[in-house]
Amino acid sequence: MDNNGSVIALTVQDNNASHVDNVTNDNCTSSVNYAATAFYMDTVVVGTLCVIGYVGNVLSFVVFWPERKKCTSFYLLLALAVADILYLTHCLLFQSFRSIYDYTGLFKEYKDAWPYMEPWEYPFGMMAQTLGLWFVVLVAVDRYIGVCWPFKAVSWCTNTRTCVMIVVTAIGAVLVNLPWFWRQRTVEQFDPCTREMEPVLVHYGIGETQLGRTLHTGTQIALAFLLPLAALFFFNLRLIVSLRQGSKRRDQLQKGFGSDAAASAEDTQITIMLVAVLVVYIVCELPVFTNHVLYATVGYLGVSHSHFNVACNMLATLNCSCNFFIYCVFRASFRRRIQHMCCASQYGDSCPSCETEPSNL
């Protein structure tokens, strides 16, 4: 199995034909067990998460779009919703659809076509994943400046600069993952399970030498996982400390000016919501990072590693599907906007329960 989670054919060479058959039978039995796990996790669970994620991210985009010029955080959350939708599309193609045939015998056309699709589709999935991680870092930096340096935030965190950072981050995510197009390709090899020639992925270009694979994998892990996760740890801890300090300041304001206290409480609620987003990203992406490091350092560790790989892919999908629920839990005004949208879609302008739309997030 390559470090991207793709299965590479295992070849067994031995002069004893019966030994080859025994090893082959064991491999085929393990493949059947893995096919069941992959179907229920990748097709059922991940497929369901993708549908939920599509709906949630689209609703989040619709809610945040009218507010985008009020605060730079809204631009970043819009960009994050788009990146999550792109990655969920990759999850459907890379996990859900291709795991159907091995367990059910259905969707064979997609299974046959996938080995030829993967060298081209996988880099786009990595671009979306890298983009999502770095967008979350931008959210953390934006909130860190707004909370810890509020006076500088007026000049630093402008809508124009935020849009420029979004574009620069998108270009960087594309450039970092371009080498994937020159790392692997599809060839046909003999499969001992089916005893037929089957298309499989093999090393190609920069992947043909150990030095090329090491340099590419090291760069990929550093830029797409290590640096953004380290940044999220740092800024998240700083935001948590500022929240504790802000609670004391808010108690003092409540004894003085009520309007300042209300504004401080609103700002704290937004920070808590974004901290929750950061925590979920860290928790979900750490196993994915660990999985990439394992593949890069020790390689494939057997069937148990395959199950761990499936679980990591599921966590990455969950990561892109749950932001909508975080917004709903931590922001009452977000829930009111969703309620207003549902009510307006049924009753039009004369919505009986949502006469006025909340003015701030």
C-alpha cells in the first residue's frame, strides 16, 4: 500500500508452487475481510457523512454570504465551506464509490475505471485537503489578531487582504500537490487472487527512486500536515488563554457599561465557536498525519494498517462535515437564520415565526 492509501499489488515469488497458492489464499481471505470493513466504513459511513457535509456546507455558505463584508472571518468561513465541499467530492470518488464492488459485486464499471482515474483524481483530493487545513489556519490567525491585537486588526484584517490571502493559499495548495501527477501511474500486472492481468498503481517519475519519494513525502508531510497542525496548536492555545482573560474583563465591564459588556460577550462567543472548529480539525487530522508518517517511515504494516487507514479517511471526511453543527451549537443567530430560511421557503415573505432576520452572526 502506497503512502496515499492506494493498494499496490503484492507479488509472491517462490519456487514452491503450493506455497504460493497458500500465501495467495491467505491474502485473498484477508482481502474479503477488508472489503467488508471498507464497504461499511467507506461506502455507508463516509457516503452518509458526505451527503450531510454537502448540505451543511451549502447552508453555511448561504448563511455567511450576506455577512461577508461585515467581518473578514466570514470570507474565511466561506472559503472553508468551498474547500470542504471539494474534499467531500474527493471522498465520494476515492472511498465511497470504489468500495462498493469488492463487497457487493455492483458498480463494476467504476471499479474497473478507478485505477486509471486515481493518478489524476488523487492529486486534486490532496489539494482540497491541504486547502482546507490552511484555510483553518487563516481562520485561527485572523481570530488571534482580532482578539489579541484588536487595534491592529482594523488595518491588518481587511476584506481585500483576506481575499488576497485566500487566493495565495489556493495557489500554494495547488503548487504543493502538483508533484503527485509525476509520482505514480497505472500499469497492468498479474493478480494472484484473480489470476488475471489487473491495472495497478506503480511508482513513476519522482517516485521511481527512493530519494525522490523521500523528498516528496517529506515535503508533503511538512507543508500539508506538520506546519498547519503546529500552527493550529499554537493559535488555539493562545485563543483559549485570551478567552480566560476575556471572561475576567467581561465581568469588570458588566459592573460598568452594559453595552461594552454585551459587545465583549458577543466577541467571546464567536471566538469560542472558532476555537471549537480548530479543536475538531486538530483531533480529526492528527490520526491522518500519523498515518502518512507511518507510510513514509515504515511502510505498509499489514491488514490492521488497512483498517487504520480506513478509519483515518473516515475522520478526514467527518472533519469536513461537522462545521455546520458547530455553528448551530455555538451561535444562536446562526440557528435563527437557518430557521428563517426554512420558514421563508415555505411561507415566502409572510413567514409567521420569523418576521425579522437576525442582524449579526
